[in-house]
Amino acid sequence: MSDESQELGITESKSHKPGDWYAEVVQKADIADYAPMGGFIVTKPRGYALWERIQDALDGWFKETGVDNVYFPMFIPESFLEREKDIVEGFDPEVAWVTQGGHDELEERLAVRPTSESIIAPFMADWTRSHRDLPLRLNQWCSVVRWEATETKPFFRTKEFMWQEGHTAHASDEGAWSEVWTRLGQYEKVYEEVLAIPVLRGKKPDHDKFPGADTTTTVEALMPDGKSVQGGTSHHLGQSFAEAFDITFVDEDEEEQTAYTTSWGLSWRALGALIMTHSDDQGLVLPPTIAPTQVVIVPIWQEDTKEDVLEYSQSIADDLEEAGFRVELDDRDERNPGFKFNEHELNGVPLRLEIGPYEVEDEEVTLVHRPDNDESVEDRDEIVDAVDDHLAEIFDKLYETAETNLEENIREAHSPEEILGTIGQHGGYVKTPWCGDEACEEVIKEKIAAEIVMQPLEDEGGESSGEVPEPDHDECGVCGDPADEIAYFAKSY
């Protein structure tokens, strides 16, 4: 390998140094770079294109289910935050404050939004008068700041991050719960159908739910290094925010009622999960559903065959573009085919088409899969259908690998020693009965930095999200007290 190729390629190992490997993939695949201020990143065009694909999918689903996009100021007056005491207490260490504007000290501190319930809720109250105004469904795409973030890692944990936050008001508790399930299902769908990552649906324990919420539901994704990622959360807020901000309405009987509210959000942490789940020691690996370039065509020629090879390659590129595929024809003169192969592997292009004089002569195309270098030859006349089939096959390979990792890494344990030993040796999820006392989580967290990332829940269909049979024990796996709850312990990002 040339010095240039070595510089281009990944030097760290995913299995031995996943943190260093991840940082190198993010930078060398041109996804992001580090900002001059600690804890912030610069998202490069290829990285932002990935975020836009997630946005496009979710935004379409939101709008199909009655959501309107809005935008609220990034600054929140301190008096607004204080109207919901749980928000203040829950986010206090994370809030960045603005105390001066220009040369003048502000009369009231302004918070840089850590979340927007406290500024959106008052306007929801103004916009809600009658039951006919409900349900009210709002969403904004924006960034938020959580200043307390330490041990930052691009996309997984940064002081500022991109996300969407939905806020809704409903006439009934049932309506609010229906909203919670709808958004949780859409988060599950974006992970499984766009990112090729299977997830578990669950709820957060009460001590870890969103400040002020009745219930926080979550989708959790398991990374190859055995850590869990909180993929997206959907909160049933009950009436606490509606009471604090006076979100009331007149019902059909002309009686004033207090609304029920929800909030829900998914951040670019999903990009961290995408990179960590599928990528390898050659670089980024992307499912075709989200890849900015789905197919790269690399022509291989000598001077006497260049014209024929390029003309043949261009005709294939034209056909694939017309069929709706995202295609790049890499006809650069200054780079040899080997360099191009390495570069497109590093950048995660799912499918490579190699075209040389033999392919032109035989009216064929050689196709190579990015995840495993699986190679096949297809007829030129059938290339559009063949590419479609191969991209679907690549998606299935990635999903199945991630699904196997998840299924093989949910284990049961019934004592502190078993929990600690299982997580220490295998990582993944350890499922155990739990008495509900936060102190039992602390026993595990203090020794191995693992916590309760979720509990199985019964959704609107009455089906448990637990992926393995419920333990037949009824004693807490930590303290031995009676237990009627189940907890999934794991290390997490």
C-alpha cells in the first residue's frame, strides 16, 4: 500500500480501540471535524447529508400524522424555565446562560435552550381555546445546548447537538398516549428501515425519566462494542406542563378542562449509532437507504480502451440516474483504480461497479458489495434491476448482522455478581428482576458504570417489548427483595 493510501485508510482497530477507531472514521470519511471550542463539532457536507436523510424520512412521517413544523427562539427567559420546577431542577447543571447583550447586562438571564417545553408551552396555551383546537401537534428542527456534557464524542455526546423536538396537546389521556406510541413507532421505523439497526422498545425507570414527565418511553440500540444507545425518546407529560402553563380548553359541554401533553425527540446521536454499528476497519459502511452515493462506477482503462470504457460507463450511469439511484461516475484521470476503490470503501459507498474492456466486450458489469467485497457479474441490459436487487441485499446483510448482535447479547442474571460478571465479560443487555429502588442501580453503576437503560413495556397492543422470556424469579437481582419489575442493565453512550 502506498504512503498516500495508508494516510487515506483507517489505522485503528474497531475491536481493539473502538473509541480511537470511531474518531478516525468520522474524520477520514469526511463526516465531521472538531471545533475550536471543546465539546463542539463541525458537521461536514457528507455528514450533514446523512442527517438530512433522517430528517426527510421523519419529517414526512410527522406531516402524514398531523404535525406542523414551527420554530421558536433559542433563548428562553429564566422566568419561563422556573414555571416548571422539574425542568429547572432536571436541567440546571446543563444550562448555558446569556447574561450580557452587547455592552449591556441583561435584566433577566436567558437560557440557551436545553429543551423547549418551557417556551413552547405558553404559546400552546395561547393557541388553545376550544376542544376543536386539539390535538395541537408542533415540531421544530433545531439545535440545543447541554453544557454539562463531558467525555464528548462526535454525534454521541456533544455540548451542542442537532435534533427535532415535538410538542403536542390533547383533550384526553388516551389521545396523549396514542401520540406517544405513534412517535415511538416512527423512531423505531427510522432505525430499522433507514439505518438498518434493530432496536428494543422500552421505558425509562422513574428516576431517569424526562423531568416533569409521567412516563418516558425509549428505543434502545445495541452497539457492537456492547454499549447501548438511547435512540429516541417519547414522553407522556400528563397534565403537569399543562397546569404549569395553563394549557386549557373548553370541552363540548362548555366546561373548562386541562389538556394532556407530550414531547418527543430524536437527535443526531442516530448518526453515531449508524457509524458505530455498521462501519469496519476499512472505514465507513452505510446502508443504501441513507448513503449520499449509493453506487459508484469505477472505469478501468488503458489509453487504447479509454474512450470505449468511458462511453459504456456513462451510459450505465445515465440509466441508473434515470431510475432514481444516487450514482457517481469516478472518471478522474489523476487517480488509479486501486486508490479509487480504497477511497470509496472509506466513504461507505454501498455498491461499486467495475467496468473495464472485458466488461465492455462482453456487455457485462462487475458489482462489488462494500460490506464484504462480495463480487458478481451482471448483464448490461439488466443492470437497473440488478442494482436494485444488490442494494436490497446489502441492506439485509447489514440489518441481519446487527440483529444477530442484539439477539446474542441479551442475557439474564439474578445476583449482583452475575450482573457485574456478565456485563464485564460480554457487555450487552443484562435482564434481571428489579425491586424499583434506585439504590440497587447505584450498586451496579458504582462498580462497572452500567445502569438501567430501559424496562420492558406494554404498548397499545398489550405486547411486551421484551425480546427473551420473562425471568421466573420474583426477587430483585441486586438486593433480593420482592420484585415485580424487569430492568435491562447496560453500559451506554
